[in-house]
Amino acid sequence: MYLTKEVKENIFEKFGNGKNDTGSTEGQIALFTHRINHLTGHLKNNRKDFNTERSLVRLVGKRRSLLDYLKNKDIQKYRELIKELGIRK
């Protein structure tokens, strides 16, 4: 599987407040970005996988709503996060 326990811990350790802080907004956005990148690569090889495409659209929507929340809460963290993750907008 592409998302092992160690990968998740690394993501939350880097973007969250620690490897066990899985509820932080920044950590969730980073995890969603990792999953979105993986699904995008999968869809490049499997164009007709419509279930994965639907999941990808839902993940992008969830990430967008979390980014909007973070933007309203702390604009500086929002700017740093999108710069570090390479999310455009």
C-alpha cells in the first residue's frame, strides 16, 4: 500500500504538531495533498477508473474547505503551507 504508518507519521510530524497529532488542519491538508498526488498518478495510467476520479474530486473539495478554514483562521500559516506543499492559488 502506498500510505504506510511511517509515511503518515512523517507527514504529521512535518506539518502537524507531532506525529500523533492527526487532527491538526495543516496535517490533514498535507495528508490530503499526498493522497491527491497519488490518485492523480493512478488516473494518468487508468483513465477510465471513474470511481477513483470521483474520490479524487471529493478529496480536492475536502482539502479546499480545510484551506478556506485555515485562511480565515491564520493567513500566515495558510500562505506558508500552500508554498511548502506547492498548491497553486
